[in-house]
Amino acid sequence: MMSEYRNMGKGTLEMFFIIGGVFLLFQSMTPGMAWSDEEEIFYKKDLVFVEKTRSLVGMSVKYQIEVKKGGRDESLVRIQTIPVWSADSGTVEETLRFSPKEEPRGVDGSPAGDCLVATFWNRPEKQKHGHSSIACYSLTEHKWIWRDDWPNEFVDTARRVKFSSDGLKVIAIAISTLLCMTQRLEKSWRPLESH
Amino acid sequence: MSIRGSVLSPSGRYIVIWQELAPPGHHVWGRWIANKWVTVWDLQTRKQVARWRKPEYENECAAFTRDEKHILFGSVKGHIRIWSVEKQEVIRDWSLGFLGSVADMRFANDYRYLAVNLTGRDFLIRVYDYSNGKEIHSFEDVGAGAVGEPSPMTFFDGSDFLAFAKKKQVCVYDTKTWKEQWCVSSSTKSAD
């Protein structure tokens, strides 16, 4: 009888150590947060074909639940990317990622295939107002090669951007401004003002 | 006033701009101000070449014809109205028989194909023969894009392929057979 009690106590102790060990192992592997498996992907307004690289370029926004350590706090995180797929196979060739403070608003590829131009709405953390910008990503060098803020006189939310078919002009549009760029930000005007 | 949408002409010389659509039920004065004009601009001279009053509940999207003399406007009531830039009037009113919005349009195949993104209770992409208005193919149950936006789409390799976002995937279809070439749900590189 006594030995049965002793065995039961030993088993409980073992179980306690196993559970404790698993808990400690889990804690050491969790870097402070975890992502839930559930995610919602949406593809936003632009999907463009870049002939030279035979790529399809889109804009995706993914909502994922971030679970803080211990599983008590959850928050919805917006992850924004510009994915570049192979038009022939659908393989993801490259993914340009952005923080929630830098939202891609439009993207287009140059007919020559050397540049992706994208507009952004930027909202830096300690600034009251956001601002728009426009930037070019080199598909051959795999880096952002230039970036310009929207002209200072216009506080405006950038929207779509488009190359002309000859690749010589970029037209970027915001809520009330239209930028016509031949090199970089050289021309801008507010066509609606003349109404 | 704010720009709701704009489209470049095929040569890049012209741009059409239309203004913010006031929400339904908006105060009549607000709607009168917000819904006023469609303007066409010459980007070389930066001068306005045409302007007309925008019909209410119109202009979700637009597309220039190849000769840049006409502009197609999609409406929230399932119509495409074709405007003459020169005459500044509707030359054709084309009902697609769909209760919802014409949310996006893309020309291809030497301007023979017109892909139309329709959003309402259902989300469809229909491809029409623009020369006779006949439907060539319809993709049902495409799903919505991001909140309030149609699924993005594009033709490529001339008009051999049509790519569009379908629910949570991006898919490519061969326009000769209308068969799926590939569909992917991932937007991130696996090695990332």
C-alpha cells in the first residue's frame, strides 16, 4: 500500500517536471510574440506586367494576428508588400516589404523593365501629419535607387502611378495633385484648381 | 475638390481626370460640388482639351480607345458610356446587364478585347469583343480585392494571357483556351 502511494507521488513529481520543462522550452523558443496561422491576404488595385523581366508585380496587404507572450494580448498587424512573381510560373521572385508606417499606394513597371515606380503614404511615428512620396526600385540591382517626397507645398495622399507607354513620363496622382515627371519631380500642378 | 480617378491615353499624351463621387444620400449641395466635372488634359501643353459635367453615380473607371478620340466610362449601375472627347457627348450607352458597378476596364488584343471587372452582389470579370459588344468569356466568383477595391487585373504578352487576383490568389489564364495556367496564394518568397 505504502509503495503504491510512493509510486503515485513519484509519478506526479515526474509529470510536474515534464510540464515545467515543456513550459520553459516553449518560453525560450518564443521571442516575445507569435503569429497566428490565420491571415487575410488582399491584393490591391495594381497588377502590372513587366515585359523585360517577364514579371507580374502586385500589391498585397496581409492582416495577421500578433499574439504577445503568454497569449494574453492580441493585435491585428497590417503587413504590406509588393510581390514580384514570375509571369510564366507564378513563383515569387522577390517580395518588397513595408512597415505599417509606409503604405504603398500604387505601383507600375517601366516599359524598359528596369524600374518599378511606386507611390507611398508615409506616417512617421512622432510626426503629426503624414506625407506622400514616390520612389523607384531597380529590378536589376534589387534596391531602391531614388525616392522623392511629394512637393512641400502640397500635403496630399498619393494614389496611383503610371508610366506612359514610351516610358518617358511618369504620372502620379494624389487626392488633389497630379505629378508629371520626366526625370524626377520636375513638374507638378493642380489641374483642378482651374475649375 | 479631389481627384477620384484618372487614366492615361495609350500614347501618354492625354489624361482624363474625374472627381470625387459624393456618398449616396450626401447633402445635395455637397453632391453638386463634388460631382461636377470630367476633364481631359494634354500633358504636353498642360492645357485642358475637354470638359463635361459628370453624370451622377458614374465614373468608377475609364479607358481611352486606341485612337484617343473616345473614352469609356464605367458606371455604378452596370453601364459603360462611351464619350466623344471632341463632341463632349455620349455616343453609345452600353448596358452590361449587371446589377452593380463597372469597377475596372482593360483593353487588349489590338483593342479587340475589353476585360471588365464587375462588382456588386457578385464579383465577376467578363471579357467582351469590343467591336461587336459580345461577351467572349466570363470568370465567375472572382471575389473582392482589398476593401472597397476591385480585384486588380492585367493582360500580358499582347493579349495571350490575363492575370487577375481571384479571392486570395493571383491567377493567370490563357486567353485562347481560357484555361488556368497557374494560381498562387503566396505573396512572399519562400526563402524569405
